[in-house]
Amino acid sequence: MNLDRYPYFATNDFQDYSFFSEGPKGRIKKTVSYTRMSDAPVVYNLAFGDEDLHTGKVNDTVITNNNDRDIVLSTVAITIIAFCERYGNHFIYATGSTAVRTRLYQMSIAGLWDKIKVDFEVYGFRNNDWHEFEKNVNYEAFLVRRK
Amino acid sequence: MATNKTQRIILKGYSAPIISDTVKSHADDPYVLDKVAKAKEFLRKHPIPQHILKK
């Protein structure tokens, strides 16, 4: 997947990743954390947000506006590949902390869709059911599986 | 006048991550725990349908 991305770092168990967003708002540490939440089927939760450099805690309620939304999402997508290389191509569940944030994820996926769909199946939840991802459709949550 | 410029380093495509002690586990982070609890509840109410599981 030939996406522009930031250099990224991982814990030695490949469950937590970090990288730095660089832009007009400065250098902001981003973190991606994967947590197994079911065994049949195997599903992992993807938690993504800014890491407070003082407390180390994650927060995704901040709107960073660092003019790099697609690079940030691409880097998150790359962490999915790294995670799957280690743990297998299981389902990964992701949603924003708010409807606005989830919509931002949807817009980013749509913007990168031609590249993302090469490597990933993506499903979105709407109208009480899971559907294959389509551009210009609003979803409440996403499921991703590497092909 | 001081400026707060940062240099954006962009790479292309996949390569394995760099393992670093500066990356912390967030397994016990309240934000992550809350997200996982909500995700479990969401998938309990809205399980992945068979046609997607079998794909």
C-alpha cells in the first residue's frame, strides 16, 4: 500500500504504536493501541488519539488541525498492517469518540479509498446493520480486515 | 523572533515499525478501557453477520 505516512514506533509486543504529527500546530504525539476483545470471531479494538506528553494518557477529543489528516490516517492504516503481520488478519473495530470524529474517519477512508481497498476489506455500520464501505455514506462504526 | 517550525518527515508505503522503549503500553489507559468496553457492547448488540465472517 503506497501511502504517505509518518515514521512510526511500536512496543515489542506490537500492540501499541506511536508517531508524531508535524504541522502548523507543532509536533503532536499520536498513539494507536490494539486490544483483543473477542475470541469467536477474533476482533481487536483500535483505540487512536493524542497522547498527553505529561500524563501519557490518550485523548481523542482534541481536534488537532495540523493539516495532515490523510497522512495521520495512512499511518494508522500502516499500523494495522504491522499489527496483522504479527497477530494475523483478524477483524479490527474502530469508531470515533464522537459522531463528528467518526465522520472524520469516514472522510479520510473515503479520500484514501482507492489505496486502502487494495489491502483491506472495510465495513461500516449504519441502519442497524453492517455494510461494505461506500464513499459518501455516513457510518457509526467500522470493521477492517486485511485481505 | 522565535518560530515554532517543525519538519515533516514523510515516508512512503509499508515498512516494519521501529521497536522503541518510548512507546508505552496503553492497556490500562482509562480512555482505551472505555473504548474497549463500548466496542464490546456495540458488537454484542450488533454482531458481525455470517456473510461477512465467511467472506
